[in-house]
Amino acid sequence: MLSASAAGLLLAAAALHGGQGPAYTIGRDRTLAVSALPEVLSLPEVRPHLNTGLTTSFIVVVKAAAEPGRKVRGAARIDVRWEPWDEVFLTTAVGADGRVRRDTHRSFAALAGWWQSLELPVALALPLGSWQVRVELSVIPFSQSEQRDAQRWFSSAPGDDAASEPATTSPGESRLNGVVDLLIATSIQRRSIVRYAWPATPRPVPARGP
């Protein structure tokens, strides 16, 4: 398990030397989506957790900024679990649109390919503007009891409630932020996490066909 200081060093190292970072698009419906996540699954601080038979969660937190002083924060979550009986990787991805995407992968290579093909909606109804986007990825290994706790938090996450949101919340902020913030805060208190950060590169939205 990494210490908090080691995790901080990994965050800084990833930001400076992470190679090609993720991409983002802003759709015609003003949905901010992240894709081309760097392949961190095979890194030595991550790979051993993926073969334990327990769920490893990847929390994607996106921070977008635009003039004058506008900020939007979005999030998505990816769960990966190795099923030893069937020798497959089971994945679940949930984005800001609330859709749950479940897949089965019969090899680590297939899992890594799926990871890099992911496109995750992380914020809805993004205001018009020129945005700069930063992606943070936290890796949280769970024990069985922690997994049950996280599932309870996720299933009981409140819907949109303007009265409970802080004054700085943007209309484009992911409705998953509450449960993601609780998940990260509680996990940090109980154990160290590995975290990476990259600036994201804009990718053009494909033109519509005839």
C-alpha cells in the first residue's frame, strides 16, 4: 500500500511525465465527455489490485474552467473486478448521464483495449464558452466490506437538489459529485490511494452524416 506522500509524488509525476493525456469533446447537447484515458492498468502500483478478486474502483474527476471565472466539476466511476472462476474481468462504468455500462473481458489485453476506447460523459448542460479541462484519476482498491459500503452510498445518492448544492455549483456539474466526493473522502481517511492528473486535449465532435 502506498503512503500518502508516495501517492502525492505519483500525482506530480503523472502530471509532468504521463505522456499522452486524455481527450475531451463537448457535444452538440453540451455534454462534456472524456476519452482516451491513459493506460494505467498495467502500471506496477495498479496491476496487482486487478487480480485480487475484489473490486478496484477508478474515480474520474474532471475540472473545467472558462472565462470569466466559470468552473465546472464533473465525475464518472469505473469498477473492475477479476472473476477467478470464469477467468474474466468484469467492468462497470457510470457517467454523469446515469447510464450503467457493463462489460466482460476475457483477457487483460481486452480489458486494456476497452479502457482506452471508453468515452465517459462527465458533465451535462455545459455552458457555452472556451473551456480548459483537467482530468484526475484516483485508484481505490476495496475490501469486501468497503465495496458494500460504496454500493450503499451509490444507491442512496440524492438526486439534483438545488437547496443542498453549494453556491458555486454550475448547472453543468455532474449529479454524481456528491457520492464521488463522499467516496474519495472516506477512502482517503481509511487508506492511501494512487492518483494521476493530466491536462486534456480537445477533440472535434464528428460531423453528422447526411
